[in-house]
Amino acid sequence: MNSFKIKSIGLIIIALFFVCQVFSLTRADDQKDLSTLADGFALAMSKKDKGWMNTNFTSECMTYMPTGESVSKQLTIEAFTGTVYDIQKSTATNKSFMVTEQQAGGSADFTVEGSASGGADISGTYKLSFKFKRTESGWKISEILIHGQ
């Protein structure tokens, strides 16, 4: 009986090891996907890529501006593709994400070069916080909070 218990415990430990390895690999893949989304958003702003934003934002995506204004997905797309901001260059650095089963959150520093529609220079580094939602087609951005410089 003791031998059976020892073998059973050994098998359970081996199974848990493999489950942990698979879980760890999945989380690493999720982290990579979220980092790619942050980089994609930075590039989409500078290229004024409405298609990328439309595809990678959830339909209910909201953006919270430093002014306190909250805007819908469509207004976010318009704002970052030339209507409100003319972003010439944008990069995302210092990215950090936390993942759960169906949602994730994180932040990144976005360094931008550009101007507002009135011509005011908005170049600088901004902290953006994100919420993400896992969909059938992969992770999508569901919320953006833009902190001031």
C-alpha cells in the first residue's frame, strides 16, 4: 500500500509540473500578444491606420483622455487618425501586463511626436493603461486610460 501511495504522489507531482509548464507557456504567449497590441497601437497612431484600430479595439472600447473626457471606439479612432491629434511618431516602452483567463490589464509608456489640431505641440511621454479582452479572434483592447505627461 505504501508503494502505491508513493507512486500516486509521484504521478500527481509530475502531472502538476506539466500543467504548470503549459500554463506558464500560455501566459508568456499572452504577454507577447499584449505587447504586440501595444506596439501596434503606437504604429497605428503614426500611420493613422483606422483599419488596425477598428480591428484591434473591442466594439465597446472606451478611451479616457487626460482631460477626463471619455470617448467611444469611433471617436478614439477619429482622434488618433488626424481629427484631434496628428501623431508623427510613436513608440511603446516599459510595457507590463497581467493576464487572467478572459481579461488582462497593463500599461506602457508612449513617447510621441506630434501636435493637436490647433497646432499645439503634444510631443512627450505619456503613460497609457490598458484593459484587454480575450475574444474568439484573440486579444483586443477594451479600454485605454491616457495619463498626462
